[in-house]
Amino acid sequence: MKLIKRIIIWLIVAIILTGLPIGVVAASQGIQSYSQVNDLDYDAKIDDQIVIIYQNEGTIKDLGLTTNQIEAGEKLNDRVDIIKVKDGSQADALVLELLKNPHVLAAQKNAYLKLTSVPNDPMLSEAWQFEAVGADKTWDQVNNKESVVVAVLDTGLNTKHPDIIGKSVDGYDYVTGQTATIDEVGHGTAISGCIAAIANNEIGITGVAGIANIKIAPYRVGGETVDDYEVNLGYACAALYHAANRPEVRAINMSFAGYEVSPVLETAIAYAASAGKILVAASGNDGAVPEKAGKITIPSAYDGVISVGATDRDNVIGDFSQYNERVDLCAPGVETTTLWAQDDYITESGTSLSCPVVTGACAVLVAADATLSAAEVEAVLKETAIDLGVNGRDDHYGYGLIQLDQALAQVISKDPVVSTAYRTHVQNDGWQALVNNGQISGSEGEALRLEAIELNASASNYDIGVRYQTHVQNLGWQDFVENGALSGTTGESLRLEAIKIELTGADADLFDVYYQVHVQDIGWMDWAKNGEPAGTEGFGYRLEGIKVQVGLK
């Protein structure tokens, strides 16, 4: 008994010497649920918050945290949480600790992204943007029975605006924690109006959707006050997961941009893309800011996202429109008219406004043909766009100004929208961004070997897939793989020397697959097709670049 008392006394002395109050030590508990901590304060310093994405459905219990570490928190959905640390100076260290947890897929400090609009004086004028993209010819051409839903991640929606009333379904308001959304700022209402403002009602404007059965699912991920043009990173991630899990949601609009690396946003984007959603984002508004012009922005730069720049009435790119190698398309976004506030209209500029024009066009194409994949929708918009700027794709206009009437005509014409999507693993550079339909993946003239490839092919309303095999240095021909699987090696410094590609599926005999490779010391070789070998085998020459495309026979 005396020994036990001495031990207790010694422990108490040790606690006192370390400067920790006895009550604090006793009160520190492992967190089993958010009922043990405070609710998040929306006005709190966001740098003290951490966004967590779970590998699978998870809870705060899985994180192994204590009440000494965490002051507040909120579960946004089954995959996304936000927690607030007690000591902001420990936030970075806690992120590193969380990333070691097997239950955590991604984690980072919370941050704000900027909405990409430049407001002007409210006024009602001609909405010229819809004529510029051919929507004046398509407004009454699609009358689908099943609703196509577009998730708009923004500042919410004024659902009672007379020019959009009845054109929305439930989304979620992450600011208030309720299903019904409001819009304190007006930005989300403006974006939604570009897509789905009511047609043929004798007031205001018409959205790109025209009379097509297209609805808005508003997700309020920012705009906590009337002058707040920022998006909460954690809310945006949660909204992406929520929208991705809704089968009726076919497209997601993101009229915001940022420059910081964001593993949690990239993870959420990849999840939504893997769910087949059409993802569209603004390229950003810093094209005329010297220190930012030409820089990559997120989420528009991520794989699977259509990046949109803004043009004016003369089809000239706006000086503010951010430009870079990830810009895909452009649409009107300089002094365009859309909805505002409770019952008003506004003339506004920004890639925020050009982005939903493209999103709305995507929704119209899906309304016309529900079997279209995200890649097929993107492909037909690029194929039918007006090429502006320098010939071919460029960093300001991308593939050009979308033409919805031409794209819709191609979809309705029964000719299939054929698409290839592929990426390569390149020496020293790793995996390259996805490219489509005959674009170059890899390099030419840089003496860098291709080491692996992943490839997909599709055609609307047809059953096709693709299989392929590569000839690898020292290993020879590998087994055939199919539909996006890796062929080749990574991390072993082995070059690809040749490739064979074949189409699969019930309708494969209706199409040809063509592929061309760039070979060390030889350059571009002749096109091969339908399983023919392209490249060399046994000569020790590396493949350096590849183009792949599919067409009707």
C-alpha cells in the first residue's frame, strides 16, 4: 500500500513539474464523436481548420485524435470532415500525422478559392452570349422526359427568382447545414441563370438549356455574407462527393479558381470524374495580372475537367481570361447578361459566366442523348468549336468557341461521337495529363522514353472498348490489357519499343483504330491500325510519343 501511495505521489509531482494542470490531463479524451467538441464557427480562422477525406466511409473515431488536439469539427458527409485544431501552430504537423492514418485518403489545411466574376452595374439588356454559341437555334430542339441535373457549386440559388422558379431540385447549403439553399451574394443565381433561365416566358433571358428538361442542384459552398466572393475548400470537396453519388446529376459547374496545390480538391475531382460526371471549371480571371498571368489554376487544370476561357462580342478573348496549356474551350464571358438577386438582372464579366455556358451546352447534349459519356461530350464540343486565335489549339482559346447548334446536330444525326482518351508515363516526368482523339501524348525531340500507357475508347450508342499490348525493353511483348489498364512498366527505367491496339466489343467491326508513334532517331512513323505493330522490336529504339484515334469504317 505504501508503495502504491509513493507511485501516485510521484506521478502527481511529475505532472506538476511538466506544467500541465491535473484537470487538463484528466479531461483529455479520445474523440469518439463530434458531440465531444464544439461546432465549427464560420467566422473562425480558416487556417486552423483541416479538411479530411476518408478512404471509405469514416468517422472522427477513426482518426485517433483527442480533445487536447481538436477544438471543433463537422462531418460534411460520409467521406469529408472539417476539424479545427486547438493550437494553430500545430496544424501542419497534424496534417502529416493524419496522412499516415490508413483511414485517410487526403488531408490538408482548409483554404478559400475565389469566385471568378467581375460585377458591373445591374441592368437588363440583350443576352448576346446565347446567340454567339448557337443556343438561339437549339432552344426548342430538345424536350427530354427525364430531367438532366446540373450541380452548381457556388453561393447558392434564389429559387424564387421569376426567371428560374421551378427549375431547381434539392442541393445542399453547407453554410447553414440545410437542404434548402439561399444566395446572399447573388453569384450562384447568376451562374444558374446562364444554364437554366426559363425559356419562352416573356420575361428576362433564356438559359442555354432552352426548353430542355434541365434542372439546377444548387450547392452553397461559399458566400457566407453579401460581399463574400470566396469558396470554402472543404465545402467544395464535400459537394463534389455528394453530387458524384447522385445518378441524376450529369454535370458539375465550378465557377471558381485558385493557385495553391490542393490534394483534397484533386482527390474529390478524381472521384467525381470516375463517377462519369462532366466537370466544367472557369480558367480564372488573372490573365492581365503580370505576376499570375499564364499560371495553372485549379480545379480547371485537373484531369477530367473542361477548362473554360471568356470571349467578348467580337469573339476576342477577354484580357482578364486566364490562359495556360490546360484551357480547353472558350465561351462568352465579357459583359454578358444573367439573373441577379431576387428578381433582377445584371451585366457581368468573368470566366465565371463563360463556364456555365459550356456546362449548359454539355447538359443539352446529354438531354438529347443520355448515353453520351463525359469524354464524348467534351469531344463533340471540341470538334465543332470555331477555331479562334492561332490555328489549332492554343493557350488562350483552347480548341475554340463552342457552337451548340453544330454539336447538337452531330449528336442528333446518329453518327456516333467517337472518343479516345489516353496518357503515357514518360521518363523523368511521370504520368502525363490525359489527351484525346489524335493528340500527342509523350514528347518529340526531347529524347525521353515512353515507359507505360493507359488507353480508353468509346462511341456513343455503340458497344466498343479497346485492348492493347506493348513491347518492353528486355521483356518483349506483354499480355494484352483492356480499357484503361496499365501496359508497360513504371519506376523500372524500361522503354516501350512497340505497341499494338485493337478494338473490342459487339460493334468493334464497325470502327477502325489508328495509332502513330514517334520513335528515337526515326521520328513519326506511318499510321498503323487494328492490331498492327507500331514502332520497332529488337532494334533498341525507344517510343517517345503516340497519337490514337478511332473512326467509322
